[in-house]
Amino acid sequence: MSSLVKNTTWVQISVCHPENYKKLTASNSIRGEHIEDGGEHRYKITDIIGKDGGLGVENLSGSGLIAGETSRAYNEIITLNMVTCRAVGIGSYLLRLGQRIVQVENSHIILTGAAALNKVLGREVYTSNNQLGGIQIMHNNGVTHGISKDDYHGIYLLLRWLSYMPKTQESPLPCMPTLDPVEREIDFQPTKTPYDPRHMLAGRLYPETKKWQSGFFDRGSFLEIMAPWAATVVTGRARLGGIPVGVIAAETRTVNLDIPADPGNPDSEAKSISRLVVWFPDSSYKTAQAIRDFNKEKLPLIIFANWRGFSGGMKDMYEQVLKYGAYIVDALCAYTQPVLVYIPPCGELRGGSWAVVDHKINPQYMELYADIDSRHRKKSLIFFHHLSCFRTQGWRSGTRGMVQIKFRKKDQLKLMHRLDPKLKELQEKVDGGKLSTKEKKNVDKKIKQREEALLPIYHTVAAHFADLHDKAGRMQELGVIHDILHWKTSRTVLYWRLRRLLLENAAKASIRAVNENLSFGEIGSMLRRWFAEDQGSVTVSLKYDNAIQVNCNHIHPLPQTGTISILSPRPEPYPSSHPDRNHIHPLTQTGTISILSPRPEPYPSSPQTETISILSPRPEPYPSSHPDRNHIHPLTPNCLSDHGYLWMTIKQSPNGSWNKELETKTGKSFLTENIAALKKNHIKQQISEMISKNPDVAFDTIMAIGQV
């Protein structure tokens, strides 16, 4: 090796002897070009590849590979991360790509170490890695979802998170038995004054009596995530009657956002900003991120909507509140599990906050409910000039603010003079023109006193009148909500509604797996028809009773399998050659869902043994105690329960014409109507074909298609 000098600039060029060059190129360790050095042949090394790998850029390429795999894994499976020591560079990105992070208190998540940054800055700025990526940074900015004091508690927290999530993408939710009754009333009562929303969700020990005050979800099941970040929104997981759900609620109290000073910037300083019940850029992003995570976990979502809108000041607009608010809509549009949005008691949903959680965003999965004591507002009336107004005055909005804008004082005075008899009398005296100057002054004074006495009353009445426009009754009448709930019983109502939606979604998925051409609307109509056929005459109250719908035979869980399976095919009791193998089965090998599938076999030639095969019941392959005896079969006791026998008799009259008679042993109109409908469609065609084959033979065919 030697060094060459080119012109006056010192440039170090490595050269290699030809013999050494041959050895190195044989192992593909270097690249070079031939040069002459003082009449000697040399090779100038242009690239050093290295004999062994792992020297540089290939490591970065490998980092990109695992980053892409981690990102895809988040979309396909459940990813959990725990930081036990130090995560640096790509390791930190992998944590974020996996999303759900537990960080041990003495661990760090950093991109560049403190020592390296100090060298770049040229002075001792950062004292430790903990200052850059400790829990006081990563938990407060939402990167870390939860923290633990040691590895043991970190693993325990991960297992608790995992207990809410299905085993696989196709597995049902891990519903667990609970000691907290579903039918109980909720003890904690939300108020108009600020309160801790965690008490509404999880319950609390009453401060005075130390007695347990139950919340909405099962006791001890609520587990919050990302607690200190964007504290105006509360997110977590919980169980409702044992069903795991994702939870998003609004913080009704004033919270402080603490921004630490940057040691690397001498001009920066710590800040503390007060925030109220609206969506800010960080809380909007937190909401969207939680929705996205819960959707990947296949969890139903319950949102307790109580926001006054979005913060639209210049600072928040610069920090992209508009973009993060739109992320909420994007996340809800992509949600594939039931989403129940509930406006709680004394809660208000105003302006843009209603727009981003309205059920029409994703009508297939979203439903919106309002408490009888909740309100909606068209827009928020906000008057402020700087942040100190938030601390001292708060949000001057609501019905009284609306009255001040829409029904001003001069309009109220006109109404007083039109309605109040005393004011009318005094005004007539003034308008009569017969009063002296002194008397007129006295009358004007009385008018003024009367107006001042009536003004608070009229303002209160006007505010109440404006408030009547925002109540739940109007929401329901306009069809913007699904139902009005009472807080005390809302737990029970939403539990049965959630169970019904989960079962119906599973049924729809099973049906679409058989026939992808069916829309969800068509499948919903099929389920409603099956319910009507099962129940007979269906009243409106029965149709919307979620508990009855859940227990209906057509959408009923199979407890013996431990799964919520709706339309699972029966165990195959027949050999492949059996004539009844494909007869009247909801999920056949042909991929169709047919109530009356005709047999492929031709009819027998003997008229004495000829039957109307389309109405023949299956041979009973199950004993009476078999768990699949009553499993969603169109022509079984499920459909014909308590209706007895139905007989069809086909006779030849004396004049040679065929006479078809229907009669029921019990006289139930249900059977007559349904069989008549079936006869008009498929049965009539089969009977006609059979008669045309044997026009000269008279016989009776009697068969029972349903027996209790």
C-alpha cells in the first residue's frame, strides 16, 4: 500500500500490488483499476466490499426489511411490544410500527444516544438517555401505551391486553363469564358539573360511605391506555357482560398540557396549557389511533360522545387539527365491527364533533344512541381572545348563548309589550297623549321597571324554548339516532344490542362465504324473514327486542363448541350416496342458501310409491337429545313449533280432474299461509309435473312435513 499526492490537495489513494489484488478480487473483497506508479504496475482501490458482511449499508437494508414486515404484521396479527432496556434507531421504529408498547420505567426509546448528540452539539446538553426517551417523554406523547415498574408487571400487562383479543382473525371474541350482572342498574350518575369519566366507565368507591358505586362496564374490567397523552380523551378496553370492547370517552374536567423545555434550545421554556372538552390536534389523533387499533383487534367499539366540537384557533389549525379530525372519519369508515355511539346524560355533541361520529359514516356497522337527558347543538358559540380566557371564562356557549344571538334584548322587549297586560296598559297611556310631562315620566319609569322585572323570566323561557330544539326526542323523530336510552338501564340495553349485532354479523359473514353476490341488505332481509317464520306473527316490539332476537333459533350461539357460530353446517350424518344428502339444507355443497332444494334423483315410476318428494321430511338422523337436532333447519320443529301436523292430499275426482287439498290437524293459520306460499312457487310446479307423468292413475299421497 502507498499514498499518492495529486497537485497540492492531499488525497489518500490506496493502491494494491497485483499479486495481492488477485487474492482480494478472488474473494470479491475490493474493486480497483489498473495504474502505473513510477513504472510499476499497481491497482488503485476504488471500492472496498469486504470479505465478511455486516459492515454498513446492508444493515440498514435489513432494517428496512424488518420494518416492512413489522408494518404488515400489525395489519395481519396482534403485535405487542415491551421495552426492557434500551431501544435505539430502527429498534425504536419497530416499536412504533408494532403500536402496542409497554415500557419499563428504567428503559429508553431513542433514535440517537445522549453522548452522540452532545458531540454533535459541541457541549454537554443531555445528561442521560432517560432525558431523551424515558417514560416521562414516551408515555406523555402517546408512543408508549402503558408502563410497568419491572419486567414481570410488564408481561402481566401484555397478557391483560391479550385477554381482550381474539385468538385468530377468524376466531370469535374471548367472551368470559362475569360476576357483574348484565341486568343491573348503573349506580354512578353523570352530572352537569365536571366529573371523572373513568367513574362513569368503571365505577368507584363512594367517597363518603366507601361503598362501591357501579359504572357502565363490568367491575374491574376497564383498562386504560395512553392515559397521560391528549388527556381530553380517555381510551381503553373493557368488558360488557363479558364481551370485550374498545372504549373511547371524553374528559369533562379541565386538564393541563405540560410541554417540557428543550435543553438543546436555550430559548425554549416549559409551558402549561389548560384544555377543555373539545378535540385538539393531539386528542383527535389519539381518538383516530385508538379506533384503528381496536379495529385491528376485531373489538366492538363503544364511544361515549360528549365533545363540544373541535378547537379551531390559529395555533390548532397550524398544528393540523383539521387533518387529525379527518383521521377519525377515516378510521370509522374502515371499521368492520359494531360501533355504538352513545351521548351520555348531561352530555352534548356539537357541530363538527357530531359530524365525525355520525352513524351515516359507516351505516353498516355504526349506530348512534342518545340519553334522554343529552343534547345536541348545531354549533358552539365560542368567544375568546387568548388562552387566559380558557382559564377564567371557559366556553360561553349553549342555549343561553344562542338566545343572546338569535333572540336579542330588543326582541324580548317587543314580545313583553305584546303579551304582558300591565305593559300594554302603561303603553296605551303613553300613546294616548293625554298625560302631562311629569305623568309621562312616571309612566315611563314604571314601564322600565316592569321590563327589568320581566327580562330574566323571558330570557329563561327563551333559553328553555331553544333547549327544546336540542333534545333527544327531536333527534329520534328526524332519524339521526337509533333510540333514546335511560342511563340506569343503558348497560342492559346496549349489551343485548351488541350481542345481537355480533351474532348477525357472524351470520352475514357465514352466508357471504357461501354466496358473495348477496349484499348485506339482502342478508339482513333473509335473517328478518327467518325470524318471522320462526316466531309466527311478529309484533313491532318483538321485532326490535334484542334479547329475543339473540335467543332466536336462527341466530343462536352454540355453547357446546365454545364459539359464537351462527350458521355452522350440521355434522354430516349421511354418506355421500344417500338420497337426502343435499335435501333441504341451508348450506349445501352447491354454495346456495335454499329453503326447498329439489332432489336431483328422478321420481319413482310406481304410482303407488310416488310421493311429493319436495315436501318429504328428512329421515331423523339425530336422537332427541342431540345438540344439532334443532339446528336452523327450514322444515323442522324450529319453523313449525307448536303447529302440529300438516297433511297434503292429492286425489282424482270422479270427472278425472285432480283435486289438491290442504288441511291442518291443529288449524294453525301459520302453516296454511306458509305452505300455500310454498305451493304457489316450487311445489305447484313439481305437482304438475308428477300429474302429467301419470294422468290415468288415481292415488292418495299423504305426508307429514312437521311434527312437534
